[in-house]
Amino acid sequence: MGSAKKSTTAARKARIEEMRRAEQARARRNRILVITASVLAVAGLTAGTVALVRSQSDDNTAADGKGTGKGHFVTGSDGVRTWKGTLGRTHVVKTVNYPMEPPVGGDHNQVWMNCNGDVYTKALNNMNAVHSLEHGAVWVTYTSKAKKADVDALAAKVKKTPYTLMSPDDKQKDPIMLSAWGHQRTVTSATDPNVDKFFAKFVQGEQTPEPGAACTGGLGQ
């Protein structure tokens, strides 16, 4: 039993490391996409490109939560809440108001937040973070009520784990929460065994809509 578990863990680590190396090759291409998106955003501020931006907005209508779809959470015996319903995956320019905080999926910005063990000290734009979840990342969030020792310990864990990111979120209901695409749970502390269980199951887990997609070459703070 122990041998099989070690073998599974080793295989998962090897697969993540392989994808991490592949990201480096994709990063150059992704940077071009990010730069292009940034240029379009800046160009949208000029009168000559108003029509283009308006056209993009009309084509990507997913504001006010429409891109998330109807659904609700169902809590499993393991304490993980699973979203039962539709989670849109369209790239949009309008703001999406998600029905949960932090969001676990839905239409999102075309640029993801870097999630290669990135720890952010400021709240993120949900629309960028959701794109990271689509790539198979686990998102650790915390409020001002979380203990500093727990925040520091979780940050250390995230920094050494590819396909994870961490940020504060004072809008969420619990001090520490973990989110993946379509899944979420609350944990009591950094030493809660459910932290490791969630990471093991959902970092590049079966729920990932785009397995192997890059977690670098996106946005950072």
C-alpha cells in the first residue's frame, strides 16, 4: 500500500515537472499573446479603436454572472464543495460577477495569473485567476482573520508547488479557502491535513479543463 502510494506520488511529481519544462518552451509564445492583448487594451483608449473594442465586447457578452451559468455547490463527505451546473469557458472583456467567492470557474479574461507557485500580497482580479484554475491550478486564498503563521506556512507550500497560486481575499466567508476548477473547500489552518489532500487531488487533477496549459507567461503583480 505504502509502495503504491509513493509510486503514484512520484509519477504525479514527474508529470508536473515534465509539464513545467514544457511551459518554458511555450512561454515565449504566450508572452506574445499577452503583449498583443495589452496592446489592444491600450489601443482601446484611443478614438480610432473604439469600434474594435466595442465589437470585442459585443462578441464576448458574459457580464453579471451569465458566463458562469446556473448551478449550486454540493458538499461531499470529504468536505469538498463541488459545483453542480454549467461553468462557462469563454474569454471575455466585460466584468463577470461570479456567484461564489472566490470563483471556481466561469467565463474569464484571456490572460491568466501566473500560477507557478506564485504568492501575491494583493487581491487578484477574479477573471484572471479563474483562467489559472482552467489550467489546473489550485488557488489558496485567505482573509485578514487568518493567522500570520498559517499564511506564512501556506505561502511556503505554494512557492514550492507548481500549478498553485495564493492571494488575500477579504470578500470570502472563511479565513482560509482552497479553490480549483469546479471545487472548493475551507480549511482550519495550514496544518489541516485537508490542505495536502486537496493539493494532491486537484493540482493538475482530473477536473482540469486544459491540462498541461501554461502557468507562466501570464500576469503577475
